[in-house]
Amino acid sequence: MGGAIGDALGGVPERGRVSLSDDTQLTLATCEAIASGDRDLPKACGEAFLRWFRAGELTGLGSATLKALRDLSAGAHWALAGARGEMAAGNGPAMRIAPLAFLIDPRDTKDRVTIRDVCRVTHHSDEAYIGALAVLLAMHATPWPPAEPAFFTELAGGLPDSRVRDRLLSFAELPTAVGLDVVAERFGASGYVVETVPLALLAATRMTSASFPAVLNDIVATGGDSDTIGAIAGQVAGSHLGLGALPSALVALEPVGGILPRAESFADWCSRSLPG
């Protein structure tokens, strides 16, 4: 729900209205894949994404994801459908990976293979995978909210060598409370995962129940891929804050409130089916 709020409000400059995009839609499809109980999670995700695509329930798709879905629709195996090359280092996996945080441990080597494969359904890119991995590690981070320099140093320490890792280390050197607009001007805020994920995680560290709307306003002011930055930030912060701490007026926004039954259904499935 935190991610849906970030997607809906962050996307207003691009879409001209409060609405949801593939950031939220593919996250919900991932929840659906997990709750199917299929142990082959990459296959289940590919099937769920394809169902949503054929039903016309995905909007604002990036080129890499659209290419993968067209390939899946034509009968390609999930492992062969994802985009490759420079354009595959997008934020598609990072924006939909959050539900896996409740299923697997991003610090476990075997679970990282699953995370990588779920990313590869649409993006065959180490950077895209590492960006998604960073999101999951942030959802497992304690305490919350964290001290910004230490948070980014520790997060980078848990990642393979990559540009995402290097960017997180650069964020550890930023002055405390530096404006998101200043950071975006210096480092960028595009759909490139190296820019998107670190900026979204910085925003997430500043989201409390009281500051949630203000931080979203700051994200919008940065420009760039503000719906995805808002979605990832909202997902990470929401996982730590809990539904009850999200501003009720934002949860009730149309169409955000409309996905609450699906979110509650996934939460119920997790409580019944997963250990702990």
C-alpha cells in the first residue's frame, strides 16, 4: 500500500492524474505468483505477468518489460524472454521485487539465485538484479529509520561489486538531510536502476507517518522517474511502518484504496503459509 501511494502521487506529473501504473500492477502480480504456491517462482511470476498483460491490466510498461511480455505471449520460456544489453539495466525488477521480502532471505546465497531469476523474467542485467537485491535488503534492515551514512555503507557491503553498490557508497558520503532535489541534480533520477534505487532508498529513510506526504512531494520535485522512485520508497518505508502508520487520507485515495483487498489477501496468505 505504501508503494501504491508512492506510485499514484509520484506519477501525477507524468500522467496528469492520480492513478496506478505497472509499478503497482506488477507488484500485485508478483503477490499473486507467490500466493499460487508454485515453488518455481520465476515461472509463476512470468505466468502472472502474462495474465495481467493479456487482460489489459498493465499500464506504462517500459520497453524491456514489454519486450519480455511479448516474448512470453509468443511462447518463450521465462529464462529467455527478458531483455539483454544496456537497456536491460532498468528499474523494472526493483519496482516489483518487494513481495519477495516476506518469502525469502536476501542474504542467503540460494535465495539470491531465486531473486536473480525472478528479475531475469524481464531483465537479464546484473545491475537490475543488484538494484532489486538492494531493495530487499533495505526491507530487512534494522533499526528503522536508520542513520543515513551507516545505512548506505552497510547496504553496499551486502551487495556484489556493481555500479549500484558504488552509488550507494557515494550516498554514504552525502551531508545529512541534503535535499532530494540536490541529490537528483547531482546523480540523476532517470529510469536507470543505478539512479533510481539509491534515490528511492534515501527517500524511504525519511518517510515516517507524519513526513510521508512531504517526502512524496520532494520526490515529485526531483523530476525524472518519480512514480517508480515513489513506489520503491513507499514499499520500503511501508514495510517498516505498517499499514496503520500510513496516512489514512492517502490510503483512501482512489485508486489506491481499491487495491487494499488484494494487499490484505496477500498478507493473509503470508500469515497462514509462511514460517514466522
